[in-house]
Amino acid sequence: MAKGYWVAHVDVNNPDGYRAYMEANGEVFRKWGAKFVVRAGRSEVVEGALRSRHVVMEFKDYATALACYRSPEYQQVAALRRPHSSADIIVIEGYDGAQP
Amino acid sequence: MTAKGYWIPHLDVSDPEGYKAYMAAAPAAHRKYECRLLARGGQWEAVEGRSRSRNVLREFTDYTTALACYRSPEYQRAKPLRAPHSVADFVIVEGYEGVQPDGPPATAARKGYWIAHVDVTEPEGYKAYMAADMAPFGKYGGRFLVRGGRREVVEGQVRGRSVVLEFPSYQAALACYRSPDYQAAAALRQGKAELDLIIIEGYDGPQA
């Protein structure tokens, strides 16, 4: 079955405030079996424009990725990040067709 | 991140002249399975117990590939050329990818990713690009994690179609983008789509 992903692009305007979110989200992600695929590594925007911090998380499927985002426990920690950042976030289904 | 696979043969060669035919035949298999020779016939010392006199270490992408190479027709054709001229203790093992003595991160090159959000303005024209990009992606070891697919923008806004590709390393991800092959394919999407594309190094620290 295709996996599910979160793809997030974030501008952090208060790094100290944002840290509380980063410390709190681990427990939620653990519970939902999420795995960090990308977490603010070295990067180059080669076309267009995006916010400055980039995260990709992998879940066992699309339904789980959505359920984690909508869960009361995630929404509770998300409230810790919103005052300190602006984000574009999509939850998206993975690909399991033919590869190059 | 997959653990690598290894061949570790220890050999006593009784007839070096006869053994040469094997050394000429084996590389066909090694090339096909893209192994890396880490040690072969260098200086050695059996610091405990005993060892045969010729020691070799070959690295493969993973354990399955290491086994597949050994079992391949190419290698099985070469093997009878060595048997009459040598005795071997030969083991194929899976590599280690856990925590290292100096703590995490656990080594291994981080992977590289493309994250693209695309507004396709001319779907028909864009199809030509979608067919042409497969060859450069294949050449640089790209793999689609996300390609279109159901989605929900849960916060903010992004363009209408999203793609995530995984490459063996950040360098490979960048090199693919900069290659003449990919740029030739990219020219096909000019004027047919608008996109935001970032190339980024993967994460290999501790998980949540």
C-alpha cells in the first residue's frame, strides 16, 4: 500500500518559542508511527520560492497521515507552533506505481 | 537507509597460475552487481586463531545484492575456475547500520530529495515532460515517493500538484537537476507549468 506523507514548509519567526513545539511533537509522532524523512537539512531552492524550513514525514498510509494531523493530541502541540511561525503543510498519498 | 552487504572470502591458493583464469572471469559478476573492493590480498596478520592466506572484502549496496551476485550465472560460471586451485572459507554478511560508538547519527550517507509543487498550465504539453524526466531520474537513482496522489492542504497554500523524489544522496539529487539530461527534459515543461522546487538533504538523526 502507498505510504502517506506530510510535506511542510515553515517560516519560523521566533526560534525559542518554536523549540517548545519541537520538543512536544515527538510523543505524538511516535504514537502515530511517523518517521522523519527530511528535517531541515542542507537545501537549495532551484526554482520558484518556498518558506525556509522544510520537513517531510512518512506514515504507513495516507489515512494515518491525515488522522495524525487531525488528532486532538497533534492539534494540541500544533498550537505551540502557530504563534511562532507560518506554515504551508500538505498531507499527501505516496506513489506506488512504476519507478524510473 | 539500508545496511550494506559484504563478501568476506578467506582463501588459500595452491596454484596461482591456475587461479588467474578465475580472476579474469569474476569481474563480470562484480561489475554487474556494482560491488566495491575494500581489501584484497593486502598485508595481514592473524592476531588470534588462524586465517587462510588471501583475504578479500567486497561491499555491495545491500545484503540481497551481495547474495544475488554470488548466485548469479556470471559468478557461478567463474566459481568452478577457482575451485581446483584454491580452498576457500567464504561468508556473505549484512552490514551494520545501528548507532556508532560515538553516538548517533548512525553514519551512512544521508539521502537527497526533490520536493516540487507544480501548477500545470498546459496539461497536454506537460505530458511530454512527464515521459522525458524518467530517464534522467533513473540515471541518477531517483525514486518517486510522491507523484500527484490524493492530498489535502491542511495549512497555508501550495501549488496544485506535489512530487517528492528520493535520491541516494544530496549530491546525486543536485547533480541530477544540473545534468544536461534533466535540463533537456525540463525545457519541455517551459511555459506549460509553474513550479517551486527545492533539493534537500535527508534526515538521519534519531527518530521521534
